[in-house]
Amino acid sequence: MLANESVDIALNITLVGQIVPASSYVGTSSIVFTVQDGLSPPLLIELEASIADNLNVQVTGAGDQPADNGCSDTAVSVTWDAVIKNFGNKPDTYSYTFDTSGLATGWTVDGATDGDTGSLGAKFEGGEATLSLGMWIPGGLSAGTTSGFTMTATSDADPSVTQTQSFSATVDQCYGMEMAVDPLMDSAVPGDSATFTISVTNTGNGPDTVSVSIMNANADWLPSLTESQLAVASDATGTTVFSMTVPSDAEANAGSGDAMIHAYSSDGIVEKSVTVSAKAGQTYGVTAGYWHNATTASTPVEEGMSILMKFNVTNTGNGNDDIALSLTGAPEWITLEDELASVAPGGTVTLKINVVAPLSGSVGDYVFQVVATSQDGTSTSTTGDFTATVTEKGTSGGPTTEELDEEEGGLPGFGALSAIVALGAVLLIRRRL
């Protein structure tokens, strides 16, 4: 600058922020800046500025709180420290009011009493007031249930300066389940399936997806589940069916061993399990036929003589069977040596028919059959025809009782005589003579 030259400087001063106190509070504020030419000492220039009142308020600490009591009947509380802050540039007082009209039934608030903060210093002085608030949430509510209240803080100096904040709580989801099975033990015949209904009840407070899996099941029994994922609403029950197929070669009462069914809640923590087992039921079957599978069974016997005839019985079921035996079409002097045969599964036994021809009056052919009945009372088998031909004494040339001894090469289809029957026949013959 030249000597005696002057320069006008226009200053555009903007107040930024709210930390500068109002002039009405601290008086006129000064703005100071320096001018220097590098040769002389700096020149301080001070300008006066009048800072207008700026009233403001901020409420912090509000918001939503989680409540974890949905699976309990016990009420829980949540708390807030609500802070009313003077964000103006001069001291102010604030009244605060609460609106709890929107609270759900059973929800209550602690500390929600209307009041006034008293004088709070300006923002640069950190003026604030803290209110402790709480809310009680009833137990047993569904996940996502929410309710709350509001608080409004208003400047006493300027009612247009106000702020409203919401305080609320939301019930968290809790998880729980009960598990049942019907039946615990089942049976089925070979080739059929034993089935178990698995029921999972969601005792949590929200919908859940339950995973169901099988553990330690006998693979030979082809374990399976109809559903491995169950979407179950709160207080509802989902079902799946577990089955095991009895092996086709299983004997009666053969067991599958224990199989464990696990159910896992979607939270990965809650789980339940049940243990089931199955066994093979008994099947019944019987075949009765000629001894050594002969196609006929016919033999002569003289009057007053005795012979034995034989037949086979086979248990075609899968368990031990007590097979009842009876004759059909036979005269009373033709009898079974045994009327009950105990036969293992797949086993065959040979049984005897006692034929004791009367001393007289019985010449002719006598045709009859043997009926075998399993212990279930319904599975039966009837042999082909047996024929006993009674001839007159000394005319048939047929075998005597001694000649029918199987150990001496008797006819196929006939057994050895019992000693008692043989002796009775001889005595009868002697009396006749």
C-alpha cells in the first residue's frame, strides 16, 4: 500500500454451531483479528458482535428395548436414562410430559410423571437433566409383541421449541418344545412296516422350524421319516411318521434294537428326543402231507390187526408253532398218536396214525384225512386221502403187525407198531380163535 492509501475490507461473519453464548446471557461478544505489515507490531482490531438467542432442546436415551420373557409367566422390566439437554445458547428450563395412552393391557411404566427440569445451563455449559424411566412387560407374550409410550420436552421460554421421543419394548422370540411318540414299541410281520407317530409341540412364543433326524437305527430295518422339517406355529403341534420295515427273513419276536429320533429347534439349542423299537410279528403257516411226499397212502390191514401210518407236518411260519392235529372221515378205531405238535419255524415233524382194525364186521376201505391247524386258529392244511383197507383174517395175505416194523423194511408210509398196540392185537386174535 502507498502512503496514506487505504483499503476497505468487508467481513462476512457467520456464526457456526451453538456453543457461542447469547449476548442476552453474557453480554456483547467481540470478534478480534490482527493486521500486520511485517515491519511493525501487529495491530489488533476488535469488533463487537451481538449474538441472538438460540433456544433448542434434545432428548436422548430413548428407543426400543428387547424383553426376553415370552416363555415365562413372569413380568420383566426394561429401563432407560432419558436425558433432556439444553442445546440452546443461554440457560433455559424445560417441562416434560408423558403419553402412556398407547400402552398395551398389562404394561406399566415407572417414572412417567410430568414435571420440569428447572434451569439448565446453555449447551456450552453442558446443561442437562436425567430422568430414570422403566416399563414392565407381562410374561407369556408372543414374539414381536411391542408397546410403549412417548415423552415430550418443551422449552419454557419458547413453547415452539420441543422434541418428542418414543420409548418401547419388543418381546424377543424364545424357543421350547415337547416331543411325544405313539407307540413306543410296535410290531409288524416280515415285509411290513412298524410305524411311529412323532409329535412335536412348539412351546415357544413364535413360529419355529423343527429339524427331525434319526440316530442309531438298524439299517437292515430301513428306517425312514415322512418329514424331516416341521414348520410349527406357537402352541401348535407338528407330526412326522417314523417307520421301520421288518426284514423278510426275520423270525418272530426278532428286535430292531433302539432307534432314537431327535428334534432340533431353529435356534440350534433346544432339542428333544424319543427312543422307539420294533419287533417282528409272528406269521403262521402249516402244510400237512404224506410221509416222504408219497402221492398216495393206502395199506391193507387184517381184521383184529394193527398198523401205523405216517404223515409229515411242516411249519411254514416264522416262529414256533403248536399245531393242532385232527382226523376227518376216520372211524373211531383210527386215531392219532399225537394231537398237538410243537414245530420250530421251517421245521418238519413226522407223526403217526394208529389203525386198529376191529375183530369183525369192518371189512372194506376207510378213507380219511389229517387236518393240521396253526395256533392262530386260521392257518390250516389238510392232507390227501389216507385209505385203510380192512380184509378178512387170513384172506388178504397182507402184512402183520410184525411185518410193518420200519426197522425191518416196512412199507413206505407206515411206521412201527407200539408194543402195547401189538400185544392188544395178538390177544384179540387169540380170543377170536
